[in-house]
Amino acid sequence: MAQQAKITISQAGAAPFPCSLPPGEYAIGRGEKCRIRLRDQEVSEAHAVLHIAPGASCIEDLASSNGTWVDGQKASGKTLLAEGSDIAIGPYMIHVESLPPAPTTQPPVSATPPLSHSSTPPLSHSSTPPLPNSSTPPPPTPPPSTNSAADEARRAIKNQIHRELIQRLDLKRLSASRASSAELDKRAKETLGAIIMEVRDKLPKDIDPRLLAAEIYTEALRLGPLEAFLADDSITEIMVNGPNQVYVERKGKLVLTGQTFMDDASVLAIIERIVSPIGRRIDESQPYVDARLADGSRVNAIIPPLSLIGPCITIRKFSKTPLTEDDFVRFGTWTRDMAEFLRVCVRMRKNIIVAGGTGSGKTTLLNVLSSFIPDSDRVVTIEDAAELRLTQPHVVRLEARPPNIEGRGAVTIRDLVRNALRMRPDRIIVGECRSGEALDMLQAMNTGHDGSLTTVHANSPRDVVSRLETMVLMSGLDLPSRAIREQISSAVDLIVHESRLSDGSRRITNITEVLGLEGTQTVMQDIFEFRQTGVDADGRIIGRLTPTGSVPTFFEQIKSRGLTLDPAIFQPDAVR
């Protein structure tokens, strides 16, 4: 019987599918005529062809829209498959164990070409392995390797070359001399290329010098293994639990990746690379920090001795293109009627609090609500780490500052709220109220700065009032409970509560109007709410976003403000 190549097809969240294939050509794609059919939108109808032959198996990309990747490198034309190669096509990983060579000599298949991005500048030596350009998206990450001895050997080689690169470059001296990023990149590529050429003959045969050079480059000057995850739009969160474990959130579910770092020092170097450009610091005296990436993604890092498993990084990614109200309708986050109602409320300068739990999408929702603010308004945003992306022409962005190494110089959210009152704002937007700044925010809402927006962590609209009361007490003022509730009930007009449901989807579960105070209780009424009716076979939540039948008390004011809103949207049978 003819020998057969062992193939394993795997996808995140699904069991691997092993099979054996005899020598021949196998079309791969989404189309019905493909012999290996991968049913995903990221896979082209005719994506690639797998050529299986003794000792010379190869993959041929058919000009697919998303490309074919071999061992982390983009394939161009026919690409030779080494023993145990991994082929990445869309969300699928195909592991190929090649057939042994036939007794007769086979004509060689063309070797893998250099990285095919024409924008990548070559290194100083013509045969030096090329490195990726900073604008080129990194390749997908291969799955965990089962060969621990090979992994250890690879890690030791990367460590040695990485240390040599740092020693020759003296990155700290270059940074201190304020060398440009382009100069740093150029010198790093030249130096790394020279090192790889020196040790190329001593590398194990299963290590591709080009791939090794790219990995070390990203760890030395970029964000290392995180680059691929940051470029992947399907990933919404990245969690680094020490150097040996990286999780990502994809479609609302946590997935363990096979990516690792060389050691604690590599993770620490990446943290430094994130926090330094924005004036933050992390060390033993300040072992945790909140920061942001250039695209606005939120970053939290914590290091030993507080973290017992090594340095940890959590990155909350934001969409490269800001989401719109139409996107929210498509995702099922809200309905057209809810969007129109909130648009009118923002135009009427109602004070709105966005509430929800961690990861429920409060900041994203705040961004969309902010887009309803007229371009003529002067907007002041106040945040711990600047994440909001407003499109209005007149926006002043303020960011809090942590204390310096001597514990001085801190500027808190509360300081910035008080300062914003002197900046003639039409609207004040606070990224999140979590402490005594709640009192200053409420006072601003009550003293002519209506139309303000902020977010609060809370489990329900009713809990928002309790949370605000607690935060006001954190300001250090000993105010009676009734006085605080009077401030809250007169300042806050609407509470928009968003939840992350068990299937990973994010929905607005309540739009609630604050009516006032009766005795010691804050009176509220739901205008819209989400009603769950069940769960389907795939675990997805089934439910409806529907009006409750209650009409907001300010409805009669809408016409006097020159705005229009169909009263039918508040009828329970008028879900559109």
C-alpha cells in the first residue's frame, strides 16, 4: 500500500481532525469542489493547493485574499514544506508530516522565498534574512508545539542571540541619544542580520533563520509575540500570565494560545516599551500601571512581587475603525428606536451615565453616544488613560498623571474635573467615575454643565445610585445620605446599562430615566429593556430589546427644542 502523509486540521475551540492522504494534489478552500473544504469566510473559494509527494511536499497559494502562511511566513507561489510544517489558512491550522523521500532522487521544489512584502527593506548583506517592515501585519501564531526539548533549544538560541543584539546595539544609549525610530529600526536590522549570518551554519536544521530573525526583532524593538494578536481583528483582549502562558479572547470566548516569551525579562521589556512613551513607569515601588497603546487600546500591567507568576499584561483592544450606531444595530446591542431616542437625549443635553460590568463595552458605547454631540459644542474629555476617540472638531483631551518616583506630582481625575470647569466646556465627558470625582461631576451637572457623560461600574441601574452615593462619600466630605441622593436625582437624567451576556454578546439591557426623590428613595422608570427568552442549541442568548410602554417625562420638551421623535417607539408592540 502506498505511503500516506499524516495531516491534522485544527481550529481554536474545536477538536483537531486527523487524516491521512496519499501522494497527489489537494485543492483547499471554501468552495464545494475543493477536496479539503474549510468553511469559513476568511478562506477563499479556491485558496491553495497542497502537493503531497515523497520528500518534496509543498503548498501553493492561489492568490487568496487573506494569504497562506507556512510556519509563520507568508507563502508566495509554491513553498516547500519541511518535516512537521504548520500551514495557517484563515482560522485553521494544518499540520503536515511529510512523506519520507522516495528511493529515487526527486527534483527539488522551489524553496520558500523571502518575505514577499515588497515594502520590506533588505538588510545590508544580500543573503541576510529579511525582517518585517513595521507596517506589515505579523503572521498568525502557530499552535503549541509538543516537542518540549526542541522548544527549550529554540528558546536558548533566541536568548543568546537576543542578548548579543542588545549588547551590540546598546539600546539604552541609543534611546538616550534620542535616535529616531527609523534609525533604531535600521541599526537593529543590520546588527541582527550580521549576528544571524555569523551563527547560521550552527543553527539546527529545523530552525528557519528568517523566522528566527523576525521573532527576535519583534521582541527586541516591538511587542514580540503580541504583535500577531494586535494585528488580528478577531481578537478583542490579550492576557499574558507570565512568560509561559498567553490567552486571547476571540468572539467572547477565552482561548489558550501556544505563544510564549523567552523569560520574565522579555515581558518586562515589552511593558517598559508600552508605558515609557506616555510618561508612565513600573518598578518595585510602583508595581502596577494603567497605560494605552498608540491606537487607544487599554493596557494594564502588574509585576512581581505583587504578581506571583511573573509579569502580567492585559490589553483591551479597540476596533481600528470606531464603531457606529449602525454597527450596534447589526450586533444586536441596541435597536434603531433606542439609538434614535438616545440621539435626541444627547441633543437635548440630558446628563447620561453609562453603566455596566467589566468588559461590558461601556467605553465603546460612550464613544458612540459622544458622536451624537453637535460639532458646535466645546467638549472636554477626562480619562485615566486616553481611550475615547471623538470626531468633533473642538475637543480638549485631558489625561490624569500618576505620581513620580518620589511619590509627588500626581494629577487625579478629580483635579482635572475641577480644572475643566474653568475651561468653558459645553460638555464634560469623564471616561470613568470610580472615586471622589463623582461629587465634582454631579456638581458640574447641577451647575449649568448639562449634557455631560460618564461611565460607572454597576450591576443594574438601581445599583448606579448606590455606587454614586458611595463614591461621593469617598471624596472625604461627611454629607448626609439624603443630600447626596438629592444631588444624584437632580443631576442624572438617564442611565444606560450594558451587559456582557453569557454567550459573549454585549447588549443594552436597560435605558432608565431618573425621575426624582420620594422620601429617601430615588424613583426610576425603564424606557427600554432587554428580555431574555431562552438559549439556543449553540449557547447563544435569545431575547428582544423592547420598549416597556413608559414615555419619558421630558417628551413634551422635545418639540420645543426643535427636535422630532415618533411617540410610537415607546409602544411595546413597535419594536423596529
